[in-house]
Amino acid sequence: MAVSAYLFSMRKMMFLLAGLFLSMQIQAQSIIELEREVRSYNRYPDQRLCEAKLLLSIDSMNDAGHRYMYEHYNSQHKGSGSTYWDQLILDHPNSPLPYMVHAKMHFLDAYDNQHLYPEQLTYLYQALEQYPDNVGVQYELAKLYYKDFLYPIEKDQFAASESIEDIPEMKSIYASAVDSALYYFSKVWQNDTINRYQIYFPIKQIEYFHGTNESSFPLNIDSSGHNDYFPYWYFMSGINYAAGYHNLVFELKLSSHAVSSRTTQLKALKEPGLYTLPVSSGTTVYRFTWLRSFHHPISIRLEQTSNEYIIYWKEGKGPGGYAPKGLKISGRKRLKPAQGQKCIQLINGMQLDSLPNNHETLMFDGASWLLERKTAGGYKAFHTNEPDQKFNDLGRFLLKCTNIRIKEDEIY
């Protein structure tokens, strides 16, 4: 074989292997994990570039992916990133995507809304002019006006909570921001009947603001937008509109990420979804799911019927903060009545019904603690990354009831 032919064959093989590797990476890494890697400055630029491209192949509107691509082109071409926008237009000649991405990058670069929103609107209305029925463009316009509507309210909440007087003035740019938000949300509602749950809460928020008694946007949210494990909205904060105005579009995005990651881990542990699980009268199912960033994921399920208690446990492979690697061990046994009663006593001590669905504090590493309860009458769950002593005591006791053994320094 000639040297040139041999080199061509080797290059071809390398491209095939690279393609296979990328395909495997897409399967192995979730969007959340890829976003984390793309944002990490501890990784080589080539790694981040590869992961940014993976992100965008999965989610074409991903902020983290486009942000890194923008930075990459900016550093490579020593310009404003215009080369990236030109390439986007070439790659998507019959799509509003370039205009929508350009608007998003302005949003990420801005510190206030004074000059931000008019520039964003310019790109979005250019997209709307060419693609008037595009749901994605309508949704981006709705979110922009919605955030402008919330801007001064969020400032008031910040001032009240922080007791800071010297806060820069924050006000809406558009007097009709709330009405414009509702107008474009209603367009999305009409054109995307499947994903209405994604805009249900901000619409309810606006109706509450207007004092609307009879809604034009009916939806049974309990039967919309969920898998067998959780509703996508379940871990949202701030859906009590009377208590204050949160950005519920953003909250739903966070909740959807939380639902996706927990569902993926529970499926890998071969655990059923409790949210839709049929449960007979007189039976209660509890489940503690413990996802530690750097240690094996663990799930412990307790089924109570009268004075009978059966406990099931699962331990996965790999770290709980990353893509699951399959089931390591599983087991079950019948608990003694005293053990089962102690479990229920600790669960009742947490007063689960009085807890919010979600309570998280900002941290980069740690552990996710999730407690679920399913009865014939309904479902309740509580998630936190900052468990109190009662939750900690419950988790430790449930572990003692299983054959899983954990070192003390691995409990967090």
C-alpha cells in the first residue's frame, strides 16, 4: 500500500472513531453535565469546544453552548464574534435561529435592561417578520416582555430582603410590558397545544397581577407535562403568586433540569415512578433517594401496609452527580415492626406536608436528598441539598435498615 493511501486510510479510521466517540458522549452525558463542563475553566479549550458542539447538537438554543462558541470565535478571529453569527446564518439559511441566538447573547452580556431590550427586540422582530408563525420566536418575545414586567418587582423584593437603600433604579422599559407578555404567551398557547404547561404558570401570574377571576387559559396542570416520576414543574419555587413575583419561566427551567436528572438516576436504579404508581387503599410507599456528587447513588423504598413493612434498596455505579453507570447492588427484606414504626416516626417528625417541594441553596458540589410519599390519595415529595437534622437522622436510619454500608466521611 502506498504511503499516501495508508495515511488516508488512517485518517478515515480516526474520523470514524471520533464520530463514534462523540456519539457515545452524547449518550453518556446529560445536558446539565455538558453545561457544567462547557462552563468549567479547568478544562482545555478543545474539550470545551467539543462539548459545546455536543450541547448544540442536542439543544440548538442552549445558552451555555452558544456562549462558549461566541467566546471561541471571538478569541480565534479577534473580533466581536460576528464570524460566528455569519456561520449560523449559513448553517441555518431558512431558520429564525441566528436572530434568536443573537438576541440571547445580548441578554447574557447585559447588566441592566435600559439598552438591552430594544436591541433584543430588533433581532426578534426581524425573525418574526420572516417567520410570523414560529412558536420559538413568539416564546422568546413573550419571555423578554415578561422579564421587563418583572424587573421593578424583583428590585422591590431585593430591597426588602436585603435592607439595602442604595440600589440602582430598576424599571420597565415598556409601559405595556405585561400586556405584551400575555399577548405573545397567548400566541404560544394557541400554536403549541402540547407544551402549554411550560407557560401556564407565568400566564397565571399575569392574570393574578391583573386581578382576573376567570381565566381564558384553562389547563389541568396535574395531568400535563409529567413523566411517571415527577411533573416537570414539581420543583419550582415561587408559584404562590400572592407571596411575590418570581421569574417562573426560569424556575420551570430549573425544575425541568432537576426532574430530568432525578428521573435518569431512578431509571438507572430500576426504580418505578411513584407519581403515577397505582397504590391500594391502606398502603403507603416512601422513597429516599440520595444522589451524592462523587459517590454512588442510593435509593431506599419503604412500603407500609398495616403493620407490615418491606424495605427495598438500590445502589448504583459511578458518582451520583454524573451520568449513571448502571445498577451495582439491590436487595429487599421485611422489617421488624419496631424498625418499621421507627422509620414512620422519623418521617412523620419531618412534617412532610408542611415542607415546600424544593429547598435548595447555591452550591457547586454536595448531595441531593429527596423524600417521596405515595398513597391512594395523592403524592408528595420534598427535595433539598441542605438537609436538616431530622432528614439526616431519617436517612441514616434507613441506611441501617439495609445491607448498604457507608463510611462516615461519605455522608453529606
